[in-house]
Amino acid sequence: MKKERRDQYLPGTIAVSFPIAAAASRRQLTIFELYLNIAKLMGMIRCKKCGQVHAIAKSGLVRGKQRYYCKDCHIYFTLQPKSPRAPRPGHITTILDIAKALNISKSTVSRALQEHTDIKKETREAVVKMAGKLDYQPNLLAKSLVKSKSNTIGIIVPEFVNYFFPTVIMSAQKVASEAGYNVIICQSQESVKTEIANTKVLLASRVEGVIISMTRETSDFDHFKAFRRHGIPMVFFNRICEKITASRVMVNDYEGAYNAVEHLIANGYRRIAHIGGPPNLRLSQNRINGYLDALKAHKLPSYARWIVHHDLTAADAIAGAKKLLSLKSPPDAIFCVNDPAAIQTLLYAKSKGIKVPDQLGIVGFSDDPISSIIEPQLTTVKQPVSEMGQIAMRILLDQIKEGPGPHKPVHKKLLTHLIVRQSSVRAKLLQDVNP
């Protein structure tokens, strides 16, 4: 028969296994030793004089540090906070790290960071100072979950290549910042697939509103409708969506194009062609309509072969210019949908020995900074780019204040201004203007 094993213990001892021990084997500890080990394991406070933990009580804060009182020794004491360690790679500092460094509670740190009036000035200053040392950054997403308000706005643009969209973003971001909002900027790279992914990112980030300019590929708008289903206001600018009931900010593209073509006519050009943008974009449609109506008003012909559309890339603009200038009866002027296309047209014409403006007049649209430094300087239709960003953001902020949608759409159409430079004024006419 197997003998039953019975461990023999000394009086006043207990058998226990501690994970903090050097070895996992069972050892005998006195009750006092066990108590101290448990106190250490649980982070209990020990009296500096007697070493006991059972008689310790909190007794307020002194200079931002927790003070303790030992009921056995009748002494008050504070613990020296550990020197804060630099955050280890990959670790994001939390309020728990600050609390441990200062030996105070998480709730005290949280209230101090939120400037609650029940936190003493000394404590608040100590918390803020430690937060700086530990490079603490508040979790904005967590705050938005608690308050249902993220104070974040999304901006979706199709590209950063040209000056137009960065300028709109900077002016919009300035207005948002002054109102206390952060901005998440998404670039679609003229890809509708990326644009759809951007909308999902902004929805997951719980943005309170979004400003949008579509890609040249966008023809289905279901991904934008997701914002409306969540009660998130939208403001479209420049490249707008007319199939969604939403606010929009754009320039008077039709009038700008009409004035540009009328200027070419006034300078003696008669065979005027057009390099347009993607046909699905409203701004392309408005500018080509302005071009056609100006020709019609002055009883000048318009031919399908004199109109080419391009995908808003430099290579396609050059291809369009090459096609037009290779015609048996080439145009003597070209009105382009934007300045990047006009600049590429001008450079191509010069490379072929075509004199601008004597043999070919060129007018662009948008007043890109390059248009004033290229040789010859480019005549262009100036649009208020910064104002467009500011107005779009102000409309959006007003709708955010109104609360969840639906929101009454606001439509703003800004005026353009023709800037006459060398590329569209023939030498004799230029002498007449500047004798």
C-alpha cells in the first residue's frame, strides 16, 4: 500500500509558491515574510520606519506627491518618485505611466490633464511637467468615443502635384485650426479605388465633417453617400458631385472660359481650339460650354477636330497639343482647361519652332505660379483658390454646429478674373496697349 506523504511544517509557517521567487520550487516562509512578499507583489505601501503595510492610509497630497500616514508609528511620509524612463521603442505613454511616475492615481492624472477645479495647482503642474517628460499624447480617438465628438475634419483631394489643391488645403486648415479642429488630409492619386479607401478611413476616424474634390475617374458615388447615412456633412469643391445633395463651392467656370475666348477673339485669333478636361467633370463641361458660346456669339466656327479632352496629366496635355498642331489646318489659338495643360502646350509649341503669341495664342485657367515666370508669360483666368478653401471650411463648420444631418445645401459660385500676359497678345497689339 502506497504511503501517504505528509509535509512537516514548523509552527507559524506556511507552504507557498511565488512566481517572483528565483526558483519555482516550494519553500517555507513565515507568515510575516509571506505578508511582505504579497505586499510587494500587490504594490502595497510599507511604512518607512516599521516596515508594516496594514496600518498605512493616504493623507492628501504634498507638492503633487501622495502623502501617507502610519497608524502604528504615527508618522507621515511620502515616497520618492522613480525617475521617469524614456518610453521604450513602440510604447505609447499613457496616463498610467504618469500616475506611476508621480505615485498618484490614474483618475488624479486624468482630472489634472483636463484642468478640473478639484485638483490643486501644484498637482496639476507636476502632472503636466511629467507628461512632457514622458512625451504623453492624449488618445483623441478614445476621447471621441467617450464624448461622441472628435473635433476632426477630413479633406479628400485627387492630387498634390499642382499648386491648386495644396493651396485650398492650407487655407481650409487655417480656418479649421482657428475653430479648434484637427484635419486629416487624404490624397486619392486620381484613383477612385483609393478615394473609396479614403472615405472608409475617415469614417473609421469618426470625422465630424468632410471636404471633397473628386478624382477624374469617379462616376459612382455610393462611397460618398456613406457620410450622409452617418449624418456627416459634406462640402464639395472644384470637382463637384451633382448627384448628391450636398453643399458645394466652385468658381464660375463658364464665365471664365467665355471671357478667355472672347479675349483671344479681340486679339485677332479666329481658329481657336480647346484642350479640355475629363468629360465627366462638371468643370470641364462648364468651361467647354463657355468656349463654344463665345465662338457662337462672335459667329466663329467650332469644329469637333479642334476639341480634344485629356486626363489632366502632363503627358496627355502634350499629346493633345501635338494632335491639334499637326492638323492640316492647325488652330491659331488654344484655350486650355487649366494652366498645367496650357504650360505644356506652350512648351511643345516652342519646341516645334512655333512662335507664341505671333503664330499661336495660348490661354490657361487657374493662375498657377509658373504661369507668371514661364517665357512668354501665360495669360490665364485667375480663380480665388485660397478663398475657395476658406469658404468651404466655414460652410462645413456651420453645418457641424447644426448637428447631425440632413443639412440644407449651400451653393457658392466665386468670380474669376482674366489676367492678360504675353502669350495671347500679338506684338502689334501689345505695342498699341503699351506705347
